[in-house]
Amino acid sequence: MKREDIFIRDPFVLVANGKYYLYGTRGENCWTNHEDGVDVYISTDLEEFEGPIEAFHKPEDFWADRNYWAPEVHEYKGAYYMFLSLKAEGHCRGTQIFKADKPEGPFVLHSDGPVTPKDWEALDGTFYISKTGEPYMIFSHEWCQVVDGQICALKLSEDLKEAIGEPKLLFRASEPEWSRACKAGQYVTDGPFMYRTSTGELLMIWSSFAKTGYVVAKAHSDNGEIDGNWIHDEELLFPDNGGHGMIFKNLNGQLFLTIHKPNKHPDERPVFLKVCEKNGTLVSESA
């Protein structure tokens, strides 16, 4: 299967075992109430992919039946962990953690339900390990509940089974000058992803809306950790109606940003864009 034929949103690439493992939100039914799994596509060149291969399937009597969104898979202490946003009628959306021995799964239940607060509408949990080795989930507290969407950090137990303490607010969606409201004054935070530069800067890319549509933005911590002040870059990493991105390095060491583009159903497809480090931040190589 060619990359342009893969119908997913929120793409995420894990590089392992000399291969690329591409995960994402199933495009066909992402807005329905009838979701039951997550797929992975496997490639050696980012052009031709094997798949879809079902990496996670909804267990019997599982609590969530919709919005299986933004799967991310991270290697941690010899195993693979999937962070997946889920929802059901009468339950807030939240990010739950699943575990497997291999990148292709099968992934099984790990955390006891969502790790994000049970009474928060929360999504897009991503994994981050501090300089001192402490695991965190960075996630979005949704605009549909708080109006001005938030990016928050939540410390995790060492085994990634549960949260430790309360979430910490990092910033709100309306803070950057480029930010625009999308619905009646509501501001969106989507798809945070953490990246540390070769010079030690801690960056976060995330998505929201600007005058050009759905975009990928950059922010950096002034102390190099998540508890610093987050300073927003007015130059967007991707400004043209595509987003929910992450950064990975290919097998030859080239940095890529992957996003879904355009942000219009049912035309979304994963794309891979070359980026590089410059002056302590990330920039597009085509800029």
C-alpha cells in the first residue's frame, strides 16, 4: 500500500527494528460511535507500507466504543506502550495506556481506564521522560469543557499504570498572538509532542487554529523542563491546514515532521516533511 492511500488522521511513527511503524486514527469511522481498534502500517522506506495490521482490538465488555483517537506507541523499559484517547456515552474522553511486547501488538490493557482525570474531557496524551528519568503524560484539556483549551502535564508512576498527583497547567490555547478562536470564542489545543534538541532545548509542537486554518505550532520551556515558562514561537512549523504532528528521525538520521493533511474529512492522509534544527528550534527544510 502506498502512503497516499492510507486514510488516517493523527499519524505517529515509531522507528524500531530497522522499520517504520505508522499508527493513526482510522479515517473511515473516526467521527462515528462504532470504533473497535487501532491499526499499524509497516514500512522500510516510508513510501510502501504493509497493512493495515490490527495492533489493538476492543476487548469484550470494554468501556469505550467511540473516538479511538491519536494512538502513540513508545518504547519504555523493554516493552511498547500505546497511549490512546477514548470515549463512551456518559464517560469523559480520556487517554488510556496499553502494553505489548512488539510494536505491531497485540496491545492489551495496562492502566485501569484513562490515566487523565475521570471528570476531565482530555485527549492526545503523549509520553515524556524528564532529565531525571521521571515519566510524564502531556495532554490536552479540551476546549469543549474549558472553552480556552489547555496543555497539561501529569506525572506517571514508574510502571505507567497510574497518575501521581494532580495535572499541572502548562499553557492555554489563546496565549500565542497567532491563535484564533474556532467556534464562538473557543480555542483548541491538539496533539502535543515533546522534542529535545541537540543543544538541550525542550520543545513542544502542538496544533490549533490560526488565520490559515489548522496548524502546527512550536513552544519552548525557558528552563529546559516541563515546569518552566512556555514561550510561544510566532513562526509556525506548518501553517497550511494540516496538523496533529510528531517528530521522528529516519534510519539515515534525517528529521521528519509527520502530520495529516489536509484537515478536511475524508481527504486526510499522512505526509512526511523534512525538518531540521536551527538556532535551538525546529524549522522546515523547505522554509
